[in-house]
Amino acid sequence: MNDTWTTIARLATRLEEHSTLPREQRVLLQLLKIQEEAGEVAEAVIGAMGQNPRKGFSHTWEEVEAEICDVIVTGMVALMRMNPQAPEVFAGHLDRIRQRDVDDAAEGAPR
């Protein structure tokens, strides 16, 4: 996972160096990018199911998977741009989810 966060940090640094906007605006735009990518997931799902009458079956499920990956990467970059301790923040959050939803479920505890 360290290689993953190294790549994310490099992407975040590249984006930071590219923009001349104030930090607050850079972060805000990165957060909006998550929604843009999520919209691309929706478009791909609609296309994979052939539910756009103008386009028919315009996407594959592999393209849906790729779009989901883009959402995940974009979210990770957003977290990194907000907080350089993103790996620790994410690990702590994931641990809380594990305790709440995985460990409790394994023990039969109600959620």
C-alpha cells in the first residue's frame, strides 16, 4: 500500500505545482473532481446496461471498473491535498469501519 500512497502523493504534488489558485480553491476543485468522476461511473453503468436510447451499449463493465478506480484515486488525491498525513488518516478511518462493520458483523452484533 505504500507504493499506492507514494503514487498518490506524486499526483497531488503535480497538481499542486500546476495550479496558481489559492490553496482553498485548489482543494475545493479537487473535491468537485470526485463528483465529476462519479458522474462518469454513472454514465458508464448506463452505457454498460444499454439504457441510453441514443447510444445503446456504449460501455463495458471493464470501463465501469476503470471509472470506479478513477473515483477512488481522485478521492485519495483529494485527501492527500487536504492533509499530508492522508495515509494515516485513511488507515485510521478504515480501521474504524472494520471494527464497526466487519468485526461486529463477524461477532453477530447488530449494527
